[in-house]
Amino acid sequence: MNPKVRGFSLVEMLLVVVLISIIAAIAVPNLLAARRAAHEGRAIAHIRTLVDVQFLFYSSKNRFAIPDELFTGNFLGAGSFQRNAPSASGTPTSGATEVLSDGFYDYSFRYTTDSQGFTLDVDPKPPLRGRYRWFRYRIHRTTAGGTVSGSMGVILWAMPSTAPPPNSAYRPLQ
């Protein structure tokens, strides 16, 4: 045996473990926040996509499309959404169409009785509630004298909660 060769002492090993723990304590929350922001950003991008294809459909049919028409008319790319996804309560929001899902959020449309307006509710999946924001997009189009007019839609958001927020909780996304 060579007496000059030695291993790590217990103090040195403990110091390395403490340093790695401190670095992990700083990095893990930032990583989780970055993942949440990425999923929320993807949800906002999906809202914009769904709204854009709704307006494409509206320009040809003078009404907004139900999700089945968006899929059968190839308005939505294959693989973007899972169709007929179970919602948190097992059924879509009252008056809503089928639930679409991207794995992190559920997307459901509710239409006005004249099919000239819709509300898109974007709810986080149950395990993500309390950490992820809720989103809503609402627009109503009216026809008067053969021309289409109406309010512009806006993406609204509500803070994370375990239960669906009341309508008063939604704020415009900035």
C-alpha cells in the first residue's frame, strides 16, 4: 500500500453533499416554474389556434364551428388535441361541447344560441389545479345589415385554484 494515496474524508464528503443540496434547492423550483410557464404558453398558443380556425370557419359558413366540424374539415392538425377527453367532473362544462385536451389543459366551447358567439374555457387538468392558471376566451359576433360586427375577443386568465374560479375572477391577459 502506498501511504500517500488517500480518499475523501467524511467532512469533505458532507461538504459536497451540502453544496449539491443547496444547488438543487435553488434549481428545482426554477425548473418547475419554467415548465409551468411553458405549458401555460402552449395553452395560450392553442387558444389562438382554435380562435383562428373558428374565424376561418366563420368566414365560409357565417357561424362558428363545433369541434367535430373543426376536425372533419381538417382545420386542426392531427395530434394537437385528444378528442372526447374526460373533463375534471366527468362531463363538459354546462352547455359545452366535447372536451379537447392537450394533456395539461382541457378545452371546451360554449356557443350562443344563434352560433354567432362562443366562449372557450381552458381548464388545467385536476393534478395541475392549484398551480396552473385558468384561461377563457370569449367573443360575440353580431350581424346587422349584412355586415358582421361585434366585440373583439380577449384572452382572460384567473389565478391558480383547485376549483373553477367565478366569472369575476378572470382578468385580461397582458
